[in-house]
Amino acid sequence: MKRGIVALLLMWLLCPLAGTAQELLPSAWQYYIEQLSDEGDDESVEEMLELYDALHDSPVNLNDTANLLPAIPFVSDLQRERLRAYIMLSGSLLSVEELYVINGFDSLTVELLRPIVVAKVQEIPQRLTWKELLTRGRSNLVTGIGGTIEKARGYRENKYEGNNLRLMWRYRYKYKDRIQFQLSGDKDPGEAFFAGSQSNGFDFYGYHLMVNDIGRWHKDGKENHIYVKRAVAGQYHLQFGQGLTLWSGFGPRMSVSTSVNRYAQGIRPNGAFTEYGYMQGVAATVALGRRWDVTLFASYVDRDATLPRKADNIADTMQSIYNSGYHRTSTEIGKRHQLGEYLYGGHVEYHNSNLRIGMTGVATQLDKTLVPATYVYNDNAFRGTSNLNAGVDFAYRYRRILLFGEAAMCVNHPDSTETNHSPAVLLGGEFLLSNNHRVNGYARYYSPTYHNLHANAEGQNSTPQNESGLCLNYQGRLMWGIDAAVRADWFYFPHMKYLIYAPSHGQEYNLMLSRASRLVKGLAFNVRYRYKERGRNITPSTMVDGHYLLEQTYRHQVLVDMEYKTGPWRLVSRVGYAHYHGDVTEADRGLLFYQDVQYCPQFIPLTIAARISLFDVNDYEARMYAAESDFIYNYSSTLYQNEGGRFYLLLRYDITPHWNIGFKYGITAYADKDTFGTSYEQIDANHRQQWRIQMRLKW
């Protein structure tokens, strides 16, 4: 019996099945994700990978001129209009490769688009029927489990309520681009599961139902122009303009390889495991003729919040909004659902072939008063129970030029004696020099007292506040087939901020060069350089005549990658160096080397990916990030610090074309430390071993 089972398993593993395993994450996307990771934007990383996964399974049709590249944030309005014009003049695209000949589509953008778009005949929207929904809809189920082998202090001392496993599941039903329904559940390591404070099982449940183009029809060559473009019930995000008035969820910031002009998607569903920052309720966008769209929304969310300190305890007040999503310890559990937030408003947009103008208004009401703790740097933080934001955004295209921008204002009452009216403005432009060269840039001014709990705009700060600056960007192909992306940003903070207790200034420069070898097929090189200068408190904080002293700090980082593809093999070697110092602070440096190996054999649908890394980073300021091969919803950019090494192995097997399972094991070890991690995550060993298993079923 046992021998028969073993033989059956061997036959199952070795028999050739339809198709072969595919590359886990293309190189262009790895570089893009690493840029987001370097900014510490974990939420954007998770949402961007979820977007990649969804579009990889259901690619966007490049020939759908009525809804052109709708969910892709790194494509600018100018590129969309150039694509639309090309289709009108030359007809539908026959292949994705045709993007290379369209004015405005540089090779970096095309490489990002390649795995998530298709070029096929545009379908005419049909009337929805139950038969269509039941027979042509597609379902996707993902489940996963993972954990750490060593026990951290929080588990050993029973500080964490639950075990050290991460459990997750997500079910998604999708009918073309017309209907999407999603349910998900997530338990982070340390959180209870059907016990303690989590009697309902998972710590977080995600859900939404989204419908598109309801009431839109074509008949006898005629088309109606009053219909519901999109409606969502459940958890969702709102994105308008350039992010100053209202933008929740993913918003690319300071990425060297993409346009600075943002494409606002309006309403979009929340990610499966995004536990904070979303809206919850209903939202709908209605097309009123060819030129006008109106969006209305209403939301209520119980947000996590930090309770006031006992010494400052005032009835019905909160100290800050808590956005980590963790509920492991009694302190974290005590922050859960402490603050009710009501949000409602609307957006009106007029658009034609060259011009788009939008107006947004949103009111935020809290059921408790937000009273931040008193620190040196936060006297301009939001205080109170209500906030009103209103703004106007525009985009105007003339031939090869795109102008865009947004102006917003907040109105709130931090106390009973005054009303705060503060502005935020962003103006930018993009110009196509030729098919292979594009320049763009923007100027910004964000008042120190501009308050918005749901804004996400380009800039150096995490929110558009206390900042002014100028950013310029170039993308194109240079001589000898070198693809280049260059970004320069000069910025000024007129008021103090965290770790910077005085007005300060800085500058940042990014350069990325990539080239495919003409001598060796499959060989490519990528070089990235980043320089950032900014002010910072001298440590320990020093005051002279009542003013804090600052120093300028300087950080250099160089990453050199060599990639080689041949048959089923993909090899990537990287050497990285970082150097950080200040006018007073002594120099810190970081070194990184890793070797990637990915193998997708032709005879079985199996993907094998492995990496060995060596690093020597003597301070956090000289840290480096690197994207790893991983599964959807389990991505975490690796941060290299201290001295040591890391190894991981990933296996993914496609049991059938619609069913796959994967396993990943990773170990990180330090040579200069006897413990791993800090606080409740501290392990009494110099290493940490992690594992995860994930299964996906599509039907």
C-alpha cells in the first residue's frame, strides 16, 4: 500500500502537465517594488503586488479605448492619450510589442506593462444575465499559513495573546471587468484565533462587491451615456486629482522609474489584507452624458486609536490614530476600534479629449476628540473632531505637453477661538521630447497647518504637510541602447518635524541605468544610484539661545545588478554599497552581496527560486532593502542590517493549470550579535528561521 502511494506521488510529480511554471516576479517589477520598500511604504507594496496579481490573472486590454488602462497607476494621462490617438489613427494594436513604437511609451514603462496587458479585439459591453455570471465568471481562492520556528520573547513570556502563526485566506469572484466580489480573513502572528479577544476567529475580515458599467448598452450602433460607471459596497478606497484633497490606499511616491503625474482611479476596492486607511460603506460614480461624471460616497469605520496617557486622560479623547493593524498584546488590543470615523462627500468631473477638471469635497467627523500628546515637533498636528477638505484638480493635454495640478484647502477648528484655513498646491507638467525621451516635473507647497486624514501626494513627507519643493524627472533611451531614468528633488520644511526641531532643507538625486548586452543573449545590467541630503537634529539634541542645532546628513547608495536568462534558468547577482554621514555624525557604511537562482524546468510545472546573501551594515541609516521571490500576500521586503547572511528557498508546483501550491523557507543569521530582533520580537539566538505554505485554486 505504502509503495503504491509513493509510486503514485512520483508519477504525479514527474508527469508533464499543460504549461510550465512561470517567473514569479519580473525584473522590472522587482526594481519598482524595491523603490517603494526603500521609502518604508509597506502598504503601497502590498497593494501594488495585489494589483499585479489581479492584472496578471486578468490582463488589461490595450484596445479598450472606453476604459484605457484604468487600474495602472504608473501610466500617465499623456501616455493614455497617445495610446488612444494611435489606435484611432492606426487601428487596434496587434501585440503588446507595438507599444514601443507609440510616442511617449519608454522601455521602462513597457517592461512594467508587459506581463499585465494584452492586445485583443475590444468587446462590446453586453447585458448581464445570470447564465453569463454563472458560466463565464472566474473564482480564485488563496489560502496560506506561515510562522517563525524560534519563539520570540512575546510568546515565551505570554505577552502575546495568540500563537506565532500567520493564517490567511481570500476568495475572489470576477466576471470580466464588470463584477468583482471578494472575501478575506487574516490573522497576524501573535494574535488570538477563536479565543480571547478574537472570538470571531480572524483578526481582520475584508469584503467588497464592485460592479462596473451598469446600465450601459450598445444597440444598432447607438450607445447610451447615462449609466453607473462603478459602484462599490463594503471596503473601498477613493482617489482623486493628485492626492491633496482625497486619496486613500496605494499612491506611488518618489519612484524614479515612473511618471510624476498620478492617474486617479476614483473608486477602487480595498486590498484583501489592508487593515487601515480604507473607507467602509457605499460609493458610486455615475456618467451623466459624454462629458460629466459624478461620484458620491459615505463611509463609517471603527479605527484603532491610542488612548491618552493617564496624566492627560480626558473623557472622550484619543491621542493618535493607530495604523499598524497588530492586536497581539493587551496594549494593542486596547487600541482596537476606539475611534469612530464618519466620512462623506463627492467629486464632480468634466472631461473631453484634451481637458479634465474635477472638484472634490469631503467631510470627516470623529466621535471622539483627537488630542495629540505634547512633543517638541507636533504643535501643528491635527486636533479636534471634524475636518473639511475641498479642492480642484485639472489635467490639460496639448499635443506632446500635459499640464496637471491640484489646489486644496482644509477647514477645521483646533480650538474654540480660531478657524484653520490652510492650503496645499501641486502644479506639474510632462513633455514628450521624442519617442525615446520624456521629461516631467512638479512644484509643490503644503502648508504646515494643512490637515487631511486621507491625503497622499507626491513629496518627501508621508502626508502633504509642512513642505515645499521642486522635482524634475527624465526617462529615455540614451546612446548604445542604455535606458535611463533620472530624478532630482529639492525640498524645504518651513516648520520643525520628527527628529528635525527647526526649519530644514535637503535634496535628493536618483539615477537608474539599464542595458541588455548585444554580445551575450539574455544578459542585462542595471545600475542604480541614490543620493539624499537632509537636515537632522544633532545627537544628543543640542540647544543654543533657545534653538535646536541641526546638521546636514548625506546618504549615498549604489546597487549594481547583473541578470542572465537562458532557457529555464534566471540568475541575478547584486553588489550594493551604502554610505551615510553628517556634518557631525561619524560615517556609517553598508555592504551587500547576493546571488539569485531561479529555475523553471520544461518537463514539469515547477518553479525553484533561491538566494544567498552576505551583508555588513553597521548602522540603521546605512540599511538596504531587496525584493525577494515570494507569494502574493506574503511579501515583505528584506531589510539588511548588522553583519551576517541570509538564505531562502522557494518551491512552487502547478498541480494543474488552475491549482498550485508553494513552500518557502528562509533563515537569517547574524555574526555580530547573540540575539535577533528587539522588544517582544527578540529571539535568544543569533538567527531566525521562517516558513510559509500557500495554495491557490482558480476555476
